[in-house]
Amino acid sequence: MAATDQDGIVLVDLPAGQTQRRMAFAIALALLGSAVVAAFASVQLRQVEAFIPISQTFIFVNDFITSVLLISQFVIVRWSAILVLASGYLFTALLDITHLLTFPGTFTPTGLLGADLQTAGWLYEFWHCGFPIAVISYVALKTQAPETRVPHTSTRTAIARSVAVVIAMVLGLSWLATVGDQYLPTLFLNRIRQAPAAAYVSGLVLLLSAVALLMLWFRRRSVLDLWLMVAMCAWSLDIIIQTLVGSRFTLGFYASRVYAVVTATVVLIVLLWETMTLYTRLAVSVFAQRRERESRMMSMEALAASIAHEVKQPLGGVVSSANAALRWLDRPVPDLHQAQAALQRIVSDGHRAARVLDDVWSLFRAGNQEKAPISINALILEVLELASIQFRSEGVIVLTELAADLPMVFANKGQLQEVILNLVTNAVEAMKPITHRPRVLKASSTLVSGQGVLTVIEDSGTGIDPKNFEGIFDAFFTTKPTGTGIGLAICRSVIEAHAGRLWATSKESEGVIFQFTIPVDGDRDSFSMRAGAS
């Protein structure tokens, strides 16, 4: 199958993971285990008239929502197979309502819409034929999906055409089951008991369901395929139990409706769950992009301010030396020696201005932003809360060991927050490839005598090649394909601007430890207050 931009992203082409396969297998086993009810299917129970409206309404709502969600998937991938499956769910939803209206005893003794004794039975068979036929068509078309992609400009037309065809089919079959029922075999001898022909018709419907299940089994590729198999298992059990029952309002009759509810629910739950998961990933991605954009803006602002500050001095020297040289040369007897010295100072200041561009990383030390006493512990917890969505999305376990009674540090909160957030984000990205052990991020703080407050961020990721350790804090050095190489350079510049130190070491097992210190002594005696672990 040709690769597409949506491969592995949307539900209809998202590969099923091991956890989902186990869940689907467990539910399928539970469904098969519940089939023991077949031994008692003919046990007659009390007739509960409200059961049919409740169960059928539930099935309609679920099938209709599933159809809408599948249509939204079709708008993204534009595969005809998805539209056919969505049409199948819409067909079962609409025919379910017609079946409810014509079911004898629900609204009138014989049912609405001019129904007679056979109408509800035939609508049930039509209803149970439609879904497996839609699944068979879906599997058959899916293998050719990329080559038969509907053009963007035709998606609305295709959806409208499919909905119109489904409505026409439902109306036609409803008319056949009511007005034209004399052309159909007899399925019910009375309101309760089935005729012998009903077993043969149900057998044909069951054959269609078995074909759909086998096709899914041999051609399954995605999460949707996996859970459609579970739905077809419940659908087949519905037909089997209903066939064995031979009459209404028995244990088997009620059980078959439960299987129908399961069929209508399982794919809907998976669609909603995967949609929420994909939305969470999108939200994390947008959050990361927004933070990266803000970080880049902050970096560019700092860079521009630093360059202006650093270049202003040598340029000022160049202007002063040039004016001096002009004065020495403008004398009646030019002082060439002094003019030459001024020109040499111009050359020196020019070289000094050029070195500003060569030492770009040091330009981020300006740090004119306002500083105040802050709690490192509170800042760490605030950053971990900001990144909580990313932790949940990537399955990261977060541990904290924050020392109590830490002194306040005199620092710029926004800059330190960016440093910790950058280190945390790098740690999460380093753990993405890890699948054979837990992804653990540990944040800790302690007071180190003579150095100040020590903050440590540890991960259990892939680690850093020892040959790259020397360069990871250099500007524009990166080991990531999409990295800018400026993040850790900015972090070190910020920490050094706070008279601290930032460094990294390898863990004994796997992962990296990033540590930085912020001093608490010096001329900050007025900030001797203590900060407890939040």
C-alpha cells in the first residue's frame, strides 16, 4: 500500500498495538463465553414491552454517532472504503428505527407504518444483512484505498450521494416489508413464534457475517479492523442466538439484543477513545510548538539586545578614534604618529566587533530582566505541572525528591523556568525510543554548601554519546535531526548569568543527569527567608 501523509495518524490506518490486541481478544473471549446462554435460549421470560424501545434507541444513537465519526475520518483520508462502512452504520441506524416503529406491541398491537405480522421480522433480517455487507465492501475496497482516493472537491458530493442511497434503500426495504410483504416468505406464525423459513433466512444472514469476519481476519491492518472483528463476533452471536430461540421474549431473545448493543457500542468507544488520544497528542504538539516559538522569540530578543550592547562599545571606539585621527591630521603640522595610533585603535575595535559574532553564545548573558527571590521547589513543581500533558501522552513516570527548607534564590523566574522546562522536554524526547523499560523522569533539589541550591533532572533515556558531551552546550550543536542547537547554550548562558553552573553526566545504567546550581549568598542577605518544599 502506498504511503500517505495520514498513514499511522488517523484511526482507520493506525496500527493496533499489543495492548489493544489483548483487550480485543479478551472481549471476544467474553462474548464467546457468554454464548453459553444458547443452552437456555428457549426459556420463556416475562414480556417487557419497554425493553425493545430502550435497546433499539440505544443502538440507533450509537450507530448514528459511529457513522458521523467515520464520515469525519473519510473527509481526512478520502477512502471510499471508509465511506462505505459509514454508510453501513447509517443504514443499520435508520433501519433500526423502522424496525422499532413496526415491532408488534411497542406502539400498536401490529406496529406502525401499516405493518403486519411479518414486517418486523423481515426488517430485522434486512437490518442484519446490511452491516456485514458493508464490512465486506469495506475490506474489499480498503486494499485499493490509496489508488481510489476521492478528490478533495468531491468529498461533500460523495457523502451526500451515499446518504441519499442509504435513505432510499431504507425506504425501499421498509416498503417491501410492509406493503410488499405478500411477496416474501412467512417468518412468524404468530406474534411470538417463528415459522420454519426464518431459520433459513437467518442462516443466510449468518453466512454473510461469517464471510465478513473471515475477511477482516485475513486482511486486518488497523485499529478499526481489529475492533470491527469484535463487533462482527457480537453480531454473529446475535444472529445465532436469535435463530436458536425460535420465539420472542425468551432468554435468547433478550440476549440477542444485548449482543446488538455491544456491536453498536464497541467501535464507537474505540473511535471516541482514539480520537481523544489523537487530540491529546495534537494538543501536546501545539503546546510544544508554541513554547518553541516563544523560546525562539525570547532568544532572538536576547540576541539582538546583546549584540547591540556588545557592538555599541567597539563602534563607539571606532568613531572616537576616527575623530581623533582627523584632528591629528587636520593640524598645520599633522601628527602622523598620533594619527597612526588612532587608526590602529580603529582596527582593534573593528576586530573586537567581529568577535561578537564569533562568540554568539556569550551574548545571552546580558540578563537585564528583573530578578526576585524565588523558590526552586515551587518552580520545579510548576514546570512539571506545565508538562503534565506531555508526560501522560508519552507514558513518563515522574518522581520528585525536593529537599525541605531550601533558601530562596535571587533570580529571574521566567529564565529559570525556561531552563528547567528545556531540560525536562529534552529528557522526555530522549525517552521516546525506550519501549523495554519504564520511562522515568526524576527531579530533585538540595542545598550544596559553598555552591547554593542544586537542581537535578534525570532521565532513563538513550543517553548521550560520550564523544558529544563536550559539545552539547555549544551554540548550534545538536544531536537531534530537527534540533536547533541553541536550547542548551541558552540554558548555560542563563545559569551563568545567575552566577551558577550547568553541567551533564551519564548515569551508570542508561540516561543522562543534568545539574545546575544557583548561589544563595553574596549581597543578598535581605533574602534569607526559607522556602519549604511545596
